[in-house]
Amino acid sequence: MTSRTPRDSRLRLVRQRPMATARRVVPNRGSRPTPRPPEGTPPPTELARQARSGLAGAVQIARWAASRHGVPGVLPAEAVAEAAAALGVPPEQIRADWDRARLVGLIELHGGIARPGWRLRAWDRDDSAVLRGWVALLDAWSLARPAPATAEPTAVAEVVEALPQLLSLLQLSAGPVQVATLLDMLQQRVAELRTERCEVPYGPAAAHGPDDTPPAGAPGAADSLESLLDWALDALASVGALVVLDGSQEAGEGQREAVLSALGNWAVWVKLEQICVAAQSPAGNIEQPAADMLRGCAGLTPGPARAEYRAWLAARPVGSAVTELIEAARGDDALLRGLAFEALRVVGAPAEPTVRAVVDESALRPYALLWLAEHEGADPEDALDVLTREEATWLWVDTAAAISDHGESPMLVRHLESAVQGTVPALLEEVRAVGHPRTVQVLVALAAAHPDPALAKAVRRAAFQVHTGGA
């Protein structure tokens, strides 16, 4: 044995741990206490039971499709007739349930073909998956029951944008609210939106006051908003978010009222809490670009971090948010790369086409493959099997780079546990071969951190060889 070789060339790595456990590279710094839902809110098990009951038809059609092969995403007439006969449901209900199954994530489209989503597989055993699916349907209420064909598209978009404020009023009121009151608020909010767009009415429209501002030059705007409010309330009622009442004795004869259901009340409360969490974060994450938002979430535990991601995503269009997250992942910061894909897990199905499109990018490939495997129903621990040995090694180096930049030395030493190789010499050989741009820095940091002089020496030698291009 010479001075250039380790005392024991068979130095073993410590017991292996799934690589997923190495993703978290920043020590926990505590988190905001979990807020309690409003008094009287049913427990999650009861809320999930109600959601399952309301979505029974969507689950039924999703399971019917899962038993077939090659069912198109847009059901042709013959498939509708076959499903109606098999399930004993009218064809028009089949189409409605199919649309809901897609919106909830029970069915996912792959190349135009419907496949069972991971949420369908978890439906009977995972209450949180059921509730997240129902919230996805609530978010898509305007698709669950499309607006009247005669409605003006701009007015429809304004009503959809204004609805969260009306839902907040219903939630804060903790009881029925007159539809006339909701209409007043809708008119005010739409007027604010037009003012923000600097829309100045001309001609006869200019005579209207701020509370009943019609679209520029469009007469009868109040009637239009009233009919669109009826559509919105009907759509929200159809997904189980609220109930429209004929009116209480106190409200007066013929005065309709709206009240949130237990599910609707809980869902709106959750969304308000998410916004509050983001607004209270030191960096104001909800208003930050993706990279800054991810840095602001780096020190959070997984639950609060996901809440931050959801609030950030809720404040911007899904497509642009996904693009921004992918751009953050393409940067030099390995920590942001891992966190960006954690945020994309919150996005779910809408992110799939973009994630598939980056599979061929070497820096993003391991993350994208893991994301796709988990999205398609693989257990997070088993998802690692989709990576080749080279890809797993590349991911190991990338995670080590994140720890080196943002973590502490003991964490880097513990990161050895997640390597797929059985010995240090095997790890070093494959790390040198994988060609990660941060290999030298990672090996130097690991050598400086490790308490075993022999192992540290071997790692330093490997770093020198990579730096000089030696064997």
C-alpha cells in the first residue's frame, strides 16, 4: 500500500437510504402553527365522505374507462352509449360525469387517450386526495357548467375573476347572503376590474355611475351581470360548493339567498389561509418571481411549503407559472431545481406536457423522470427505479451541490447514505464519469466535511483527478 492509496480500498458507505430523503437540504426552522378551521366545520373524514358522495358518478365512469383500453379523451357517441348501457345512466349524465372525472383528476389524458389518474387509485383510501380532487373541481367551476352561448366572453371572464371575492363574502358571513347583495358586490368588482384596465366608457355609457358601470358602449349591463351571476351560482351549486335558497322570512318574500355548503365553506377558508400564509412570509412569496418564491420556501417543512406553492400558483395562470418554475429549475442553483419540481408536484396534471418536454435536458432529466413516475401513480420510494445508474448518480451529485451551497457539513456527510453505489471507490468512479459540472466542488466539500481521514483523502484525490482530467 502506497501513500497515495486509502488504507482500506473497500471503504463501505453507511446503510443506504432512499434518495428522496436527500432532497431536503435546509434544516427546519420551525413553521407557523396550523390554523384551525371555523367552528362547526366537519372533520376531514366527513368532508371527504361528502365529496365522495357528490362525485360518485365521476368515479363510476372513471372506473368504467379504466376497465377498457384506448378510450378517447373526448368520448365518441358509441362510447357514451356503451357506458350508459353498462352503468344504467342517461347519456347526458355520462358526458357530465366524464367531464367532472377529467377536472377532478380521476382521468388523465396521455396522447389523447384516457388513463386512470393516480387520484382514482387513491380514492377509497386517501381522504386528502379526495378533498384535493374536489377543490380542483371547485377551481374549475366555470368549466363544469359552461357559460350561456349568448354571453359576451369578456363579461364571462370578468365574472369568473370576480367570483373569489363573492365566495370570500359568503365564507366570512357564516350564513345565507342575499343574491341581491352578491349582485351589488359583483357590479362593484367588475367596475374595479375595468378601471384597472383603464376602460373608459364613451357615449351613453359614460352617464352611468361607478356602481353600475356597464361595458363600454354596452346597454343593459346590469341585466347581463345578473344573468351571469345566476349562471355562476348555478354552476357552483352543481359542484356542491353552495346552495341557493328561496329566501328566509327575514330576507323578505322572493328574495333569494346563497349559502356555502360545508365543503364550500371549508375550501374557501383553506384558500384564504393559503393567501394569508404567503402574505405573512418575510419575502411576500405570493408576489415574488418563481426563484425568489422557492428560496423563501427553502426553510419550510413540507406542509407549509406546499401551502406556499398553492398560494403562489393561485395568483397566476397555470401555464405561465409552470414555465416560470421550469426556468428556475434550469438555473445554476441545484436547491431551486429540486424545489421547483416539488412545486410542480402541487400543480399536478396541467404541468405534465411541460415536464415531458424537458426530459431530454440532462440537468432536468432525473427530476422530470421522477415527477412523471410519481404522477403516473408510482410510490415515491419506488419511483427511483425509473432512473438509470448514471441518472441516479447525476442526481446524487446535484443534491450534494445543493447541500454544499445551502446546508451544513454533517448533512453532506449523511448524504453518502443515499448513494446507490455500495462502496466509496465505486461511488467516486461513477461520479467522475457522470460529468456533472459541480463534481469538483462537491467532492472538495465532502472531503473537507468527512471526519474519516482515509475517506477524505480518497475523495480529495478524486476531485484532483476530475479537475486535471486524470483517470
